[in-house]
Amino acid sequence: MTRRVAVTGIGVVAPGGIGIKDFWELLVDGRTATRQISLFDAAPFRSRIAAECDFDPVAEGLTEAEVYRLDRHIQLGIVAAREAVEDAGLAAGATDGWRTGVVMGTAVGSTTRLEDEYVVVSGAGREWVVDADNPHPYLYHALVPSTLASEVAGDNAAHGPVMTVSNGCTSGLDAVGYGFQLIEDGQADVVIAGAADAPISPITVACFDAIHATSTRNDDPAHASRPFDADRDGFVLGEGAAVLILEELQHARRRGAQVYCELGGFATFGNAYHMTGLTTEGVEMAAAITSALDQAHANPDEVDYVNAHGSSTRQNDRHETAAVKRSLGDHAYRTAMSSIKSMVGHSLGGIGSIELVACVLAMENGVIPPTANYETRDPECDLDYVPREARPARLDLVVSVGSGFGGFQSAVVLDGAGRRAR
Amino acid sequence: MIHRRAVLTGLGVVAPTGGDTAEYWETTLAGRSAIGPITRYDASRHPVRLAGEVRAFDASGTVEQRILAQTDLWTHFALVAAQRALAAANLTTVGGNDFGIGVTTSSSSGGNAFGQREIQALWSKGSTFVGPYQSIAWFYAASTGQLSIAHQLRGPCGVICTEAAGGLDALAHARRVIRRGTRAVLTGGTEAPVSPYAVTCQVPAGTLFTGAEPARAYLPFARDAAGHVPGEGGAMMLLEEAESARDRGVPALAEVTGYAAAFTAPSFDRQDAGGWAPTAPALAAAIRGALADARLSPADIDAVVADAVGVQAADRAEVAALRAALGERATRIPVTAPKAGVGRLYSGGAALDAATAALAIRDGVLPPTPSVTVADLDEDIDLVTGSARRLALENVLVVARGFGGFASALVLSRVPDLASHL
């Protein structure tokens, strides 16, 4: 008998909204949190805009020791996880820690901390053989991307399977997908699953400058992230974290937990084409959507909403539009599809989980968040992208897709109607 | 539930003790160590001066020059090891238009030297001096992405990060993918942590050997254990669904019959070796879980490939876990740690250990632990030292721990003959 997986708690730290309430208000209002970079002096860079979190770690409950020990992405992740755990009513001791796992995604890990400390030990880049005598006492925590998962696990007394997933821009969907699989397979009853990235640092901004992937609408940052709009010119880097509590359905019912929805299916494929490039056909993303819908016992024409990867690059928007048409057929023209990256930017590995939390909230509230800044139609992107204004709708089958680094394409299906029982 | 079975049909090694699988196995059976002075940079003023380097490595015959220039050494190792694994599995023409073969690697530090070079360019010369390949070479998903593209593998692609336990967790994830319908997964892990900033980052972990004598540098389970050295390389393997292997007529080296992972957070005020004691209950739980998964009892386990950190408290915790999970038998089962001759390869280490276990099962011989003698032993275990030991091996337990609290156990079992066995 298949073990079914429920979402019983959510937490988020996103640009413009720390916590579920502020985040959801931002999305429903269609406000954008993209702005001039304030985290460092970005004057020398090609792209000088980003979606930043106004995040005070101590105000959010972290100790000075935690702030000293951990890169910003882990701080964001811990705060999001705490909100999700509380939302799920999982107080300490409420579940068996040995049956609780943690799967956290991140694309670039602690690279901000690694760069900051590199500058110190290298004399701002003077020495190749850097000074190794007095490194930051927690520098090894920054080197290894596993620290995100180990810190969230330690913070929540999890003793089951714990891992970081680093699949580039699909990390946030894949982490939730892997957590879903752990529960399905019986390796855990509860999984704290999510993702975090805080990549707004000189080296990461320079990386994307070098490949001209980011927007240069530096004089108008609020309107820079324009998924599916004909006048888009690249993505806007973001940061943030989100966590979902995944729970075996009977386990959730036994303890009387709230159930937002069920995780119906997850699939991921590689395009084996290019590390950062996409084909125009969208075959692999379409296959992921189809597989995830099959697992969810759902037909393509039941999809009420597609939460798009919508990164605001020309190649993505066309690829993704093709993939949705290929997997949903004519229904693609009837379903709604939007990208919250228009409002909160693209936080690399973090965004997939942030988008899943947005989907859960959309189902819960019966409102589809809009694609902000969508004004001018691109003839090659001819679906309903929910321009600028949120739209009330009953949603009981939602697909969220992600695409990125390495050519990886992922899809997660959320189901509010118990289709897996049929 | 009847699971699809996953068998290893090919492996490829790149290690300090051997540039290819045959040389690695010969050197490893002879108990030779490759630990020596760091030559990749001038480490004479660094606290860590020894490492296990992969010498005389030339990927140019295997990997396109263009790709070599766009990627870091850790990805070169992965590409070369993967090529050998696929050749050994007689799978030289793969890919095509199906999603039947995926990729799962482990990673724990990414493209270290490449990344340092580009950050140095940024800080010493300016943002426009960061090259276009930093974005695809530095981050943790680089090797999986390149492997998918190089061999046209369009199945599920992923990267698991659990520090030094990563190699086992990647294999387990690959098995999970195969159980869900994928025909085969190219899996394993490699690492290139011997570069100036990467070694500097490892210093605060507090477990690196800081002396000058290679013969004293890594003495697991010994009374005068003084840490370990970083090492380079790892292993890639083809894990394949058993019927697929049978239908292709390729022999199976071993089957992944059992696996479990668990976690115990260390105490953060203890960065010294004392932080290792809490790892025992998690490792014991992982071993018990792996045996249960394989439907085996302690009496069925013929040998253990140890985590063998080379720090007294860590090694004692490992022996305590073996005792807790295997009972009295723990003192009689042959235990070996060939990694004492190559150093800690981080995420590549457990992958190499799994490959070593598969080779041991194939040939009915356990390689010794270099540098350690029975007289040195701190604990009452049957550590294989001096020369290799011939014995029939049906089931070999491989254990690994990752910094931060990860613990994993994997059982590899002999497959008599696929044609008659299925």
C-alpha cells in the first residue's frame, strides 16, 4: 500500500516578507521586492539589482553564536524551518526524532561566507597561498554544503535521514521531492524539507554578469523581473528560504494535524544539452510534469494552476511555455500560469521551495498570485500568465516547475482532493 | 513490497594509490600508502603539509580540452572515473532519447581551485575579470551536470551533500531512483580538496594531521592516531536494475542490499575531537537499519569497511557503534580502512570505500589498512593490517560519517549469477 504524503506546515523567509503572513500579502498585492543591491557596494557590476531580505537574525530569534557560526543562507533556513515546525504543531517531543528526516536544498551554499573569509586570509586577493594560520573558527562549516541540513536537523532534534541537496536551481523542488520519496519508502514519517540560498555577494553577482544572465535594468529595479514579458532582459538575483513539513498522511491524521494538501508527485530529468542552456522544445520538463501528474493519479486537464519557473530570461520563458503545452495539451491555454520571481526574484536553489510554499498558500486561500510587471505580450509566450493582479480561483491541483543549472528539469504536483486514494 | 534490485555493473576509480581501477586495486591490496608532501602549491608555511594527491593524472585523452578548461579538477576526476565505470559496465553507447539512465553524485566542496582563482581575479583585478565558467565549475552540481551532458544521460539527476558520508548516500539515492523505474544510475563521488584556500577551510575542523611524517599522518584505530590528511579522487559506479544487467549480459560486481542513514547533532561548543562521541548512536542506528533493510543479521556480515577518521574519540565512537549494532561479533569481524593510504576524500571517500568493497567481494580478498600494525591498536577489533586477507565475502558493510552529525551504512552483497539468480 502506497504511503501518502501530506503537507502539514509551512515557513518562509523571502524578500519583502519574512514569515507566511507578510510573504502572502506581498504576493497577493502583486508588489515587487526587487531593488538596488544594499548588501555590498555593487557599483562596479553589470547587474546592480537584487531581491533582498530585510533580515535581522537576532530579531528573528537566532543567537549571536548561531549568527557567528553560520552563513546567511543557513540563518534564513533555520528561521523558515522554525516557522514551519511551529505551524505544523510539531513541538519538541511531538514525534519520534528517529523517524524525522531533513532534506534541505541549496545551489551555492555558504559561498558568501567563503568569499568574505577568503578576502581576509588572502589580503583581498594578493596571495594564492592564503594565510592558513588563523582562519575563522567555523570556516569548515562554510566549506561543506551539508551544514545547511545538519544545522536544521540539529535545531529540530531530527535523527532520521538528513541531507543537503545541491541540484542548482531545481534544488528547492528536488529537496521536497526527495523528502516525499523518503516518506513514501518508509524511511521517515516526517521530513523537514525546504531550501535556502543567500547568493547576493560579489562573486556570485560577477558569475552571472559574466554570462549576461541577469537583468541590467539598474535604473528601474522594481520592474526588472518581467517573466514572459516581451521586454524582459534577464533574471533578478534573489535570496531566501522556505520549508515544508512533509508527513505521512496517517501519521498526520493520528496526531490531528492540519493538512494543507497532499504531495501528489515529483519527477526530475536532465536535458543532457547544456550546463546553462535550454532547448526550445521543453521535452524534459514536459516529461517531468507528465510523470509527476501520473504519480498523483491526475489527468493533465485537471491542472488548475502552474507555478512557473518564469525566470525572466527569453530562453527560459519560451522553453517553459513549450513544456507546458507539450505536457498539458490544449489545457495549457485554459490553465493559469504565473511566476512569483517577478516579485521575489530568483534565489537559485531557495526559490523552488519558496514557490511551493506560495502554491500551498494559493490553494489554501483560493488565490493565484500574479506575474508582476507583465505588460507586453511575447508572441512566443501565448499562455495565461495572470498579469499583474492576483486572481481568485478554486485550486485543488497545482504543478510547480523548476529548471536550471546542469539542464535539470523538475516538477512537483500538489493535490488538494486526495487523488492518490483513487 | 518487492523492490527492483540494484546491482553494480561497473566502476571506475581515480585515487592517490592508482590512476585507474586496476592500479588502485593492486596498490591497495599491497597495503601501500600514497600520502606525501603537498605538491599542488607551496604548503611549506601551512599547518597542513601532507595529503593524498592523485599524481600523474592526465584527463586529456578522455575528456575534451574545451570541457577541461571549463571545469575544476574534481569534475575531471568524475569524468574520467565515469568513463571507466561505463566502459567496465560495457555501456559505451548510452543515452539517446529516453530517460532511462540518471546521474547522482555526492559533493562536499565543489570546484575549489577553480573557484579560488576566479575569486582572486575578482578581488585583485575587478569584477570583469571573472570568467564565464565560474558559474558552471565552482558549484556543487557541476559534476552531475557535466556527466549528464557528456554521456547523454537524461534520467533523474541529483547531488547529495552529507560531507564524508556522501558517497554512500548517493548510492542509496541512486537505488531509490532505480526502484522507481529508472534503468540505471551513474553514481559515486569525487573531490579535489587540496588547494590553498580549501585546505585553509579544513583547518578549523580540527582533525587534520599537522606533522611532517607521512607514516604517522593517518593511523585509524591506533593509540597514537593524530588525525588524517585530505585526499583527492574518488569513484564512479554504474548502479543498474538487475534485470537490465541480466538482459545486457553483463555480470554484477555486487548488489546494494541494505542501507540506512541517521543523524545526531554534535555539541557546538566542542569543536575538538570530543564532539565525536554523540555520533555513536546514530551510526549504530544506521547499521541496524541497513541490516534490517538487507534482511541480514550480524552473523551474515563478513567484513566492515570502516569510516576510520583517525582521531581517537572518533574511532572509539565508531567501534562503540559497531558493538552496539553487531554485538559480540563486532570484535571478530574483519575491519579494514584502506583510506589510511589515501587520506580523507570527503564525499569521494565513501564512494571509493563502496568500490573497494565491491572489488573485495569480486575477488574474495580484503585489503589491509596501511601504516597501522596490530600492536598499535587502541581498540579490540580485528583490523586487517600488513597484508591482504583472503576470505569468501558474501556481505560487506560499509560505514561512513559526515561532519555535522551524518551517519550512513550500506550493505553490498555478492551476486552469484544474475541469469540463474533472478
